[in-house]
Amino acid sequence: MSLKTHPLFGVLLLGAATAGFAQPYPTKPIRLLVGFAPGGAADILGRISAQALSESIGEQVVVDNRPGAGSLIATEIAARANPDGYTLLFTSPPHAINATLYRRAKYDPINDLDPIVQIVSTALVLTVNPASPFKTVNEMIAYAKSNPGKLSYGSGGSGATGHLAMELLKSVTGVDIVHVPYKGTGPVITDLIGGQIQMTIGSAAPTLPQVRAGKLRALAVTSRTRSVVLPDVPTIAESGVPAYEVTQWFGILAPRGTPPGVVSKLNASVQQALQRKDVRERFLASSAEPVGGTPEALRKLIAREVAVWGKLVRALDLKAD
């Protein structure tokens, strides 16, 4: 019996053909969605992450900024994308906040996207225009209490970490400061320097260069301990608000149903990148501390954030449409 007439020949031929089409991931550029405008922390850290992942995984990772609704737009695009590993989401606390804050949110922050890895964590910075009369958090709070509604603050959008961080500060101090939402931190900083708003709590990455250039004044950081890059700037807790602490995290998610092998490849590639000295230095230069970890660790972090921020959103009856 010849090979061609053997009963198993067709099966062998099909298997060979299938193997020929099963190419290793990735074989084309990967899109990394960022839910905020260029110039903000998500954009800066997202681009560092994209470059590091490109170098580690061997395929180009392209940042796709889709700002609006506190990253809700980018998140919903990611949730609907084909789960093949070629569309990823670079995300942060708004991912956990928006599900409660936005009544029209069409995703479950824990179950509708698959976690890949946490990239970094960083403190936020409370800043004012250098012409501001406020030199300390206490001075700002005292004025706000005597002049309710006369001060305004900007955030990267409703549901952005800076928005909730300031609302938490307002809640625990009992002050009334008007919220002005923007589509990203970059425009917030521009208007703060220009005097259109009086303050912001924003990510360190886009804020520090302006502080160092004398265009903004840092009053405090939101973390439990002082920042290594701003050692002379007190925490909000040591400035008279002892119960206050907010830390910002950034990570990568994929559409639900992404193959486990792809998730593992992405996680391993990021972990490898985070061990490189040049990558770590790039993050640290933007005041972000590399973290890494398993997909499950990121899932647990998101679940905790959903509970914490959801409680605040409901307690303050915050809503966004």
C-alpha cells in the first residue's frame, strides 16, 4: 500500500497543514489602548511600557490614545475587541472606579477583561500655580472652608484617579472645591499654569517636570510616605489629614477570552522587561516604581480597588454620564 492510499494519509496531511498555519504569537503589531490624552501619566507610562514590551516580545507595540469619559471609551473598545492578543488596554484606577461612577458603563471591571500584569505604582501630587498664596495644604483647606465654592480643581476626567483623590480630600476635610474635568492630565497642567484653575491632584510623571521648572508648586504627595523624587514635599497625611492615602497603579489588560498561552507570553515578556536596568530607570525617572507580578495578583488588586472606590462613589453620591 502506497503512502497516498494509506487510511491515515489524509489525517497526516491535515495535521501538517494545520501546523503550518499555527504561527507563534505575535506575528504583527500589537495595539495598546490608552484612555487619556497625550501628555498625562497614562500616556507617558503607557509609552514607556509599549517600548519596553516591544523590545522584549519582538514585535512593535503601538500606543492608541482614546481619551474621554475617564478612560471609559478605551476600556469599552478593549472589552469588545477580538481576544487574540493584538489589542491590549493600559489601565489604572479609573478602570475600577468607572463601573460605579458611570451609570452607562458597559463592562464588568473584574470579569470582562483578562489581567496581564501590573506595571508600576506611583504617588499623586497636589500642586498649585506658583503665584498661589497657598504654601501648605493647611492654608489651602483653611481658605476653602472660609470661601466655599470659590476654588476649583482640574482632573484628567470624571472618574480619573485625581478626581476621586480630590473628592476624598474634600470629604475628609469638609471643604467645597469645584471640579473641572478635562480629557487627560496634560490639559489640566496647561490650565493650572495659565491660572484658569487653582489646583490639581495629578500623577507625578507629567507634574514633576513642571514643579522642577518652577511652573507649579507641590504642596503634598498622596502616598503614605514621602516620595523619593520629592523628599522635601510632605504627605497629605502629615500635613494634617492623617487618614488620607492614595496610590496610583498602572497595568495591562486584554479582552476576556484571550488564550492562556498569549496571556502567559505577555506576562513573561513584561516581567523580563521590568528586570532590565534601562527600563527600570525610565520608569523611576517618571516617578513610577516597577512592580510586575502575576495576572491573578492584578485581578485581586482590581477587585480591592472596585470595593474601595465604589464605596466612596456611593457615599458621596458621585455620578457621571
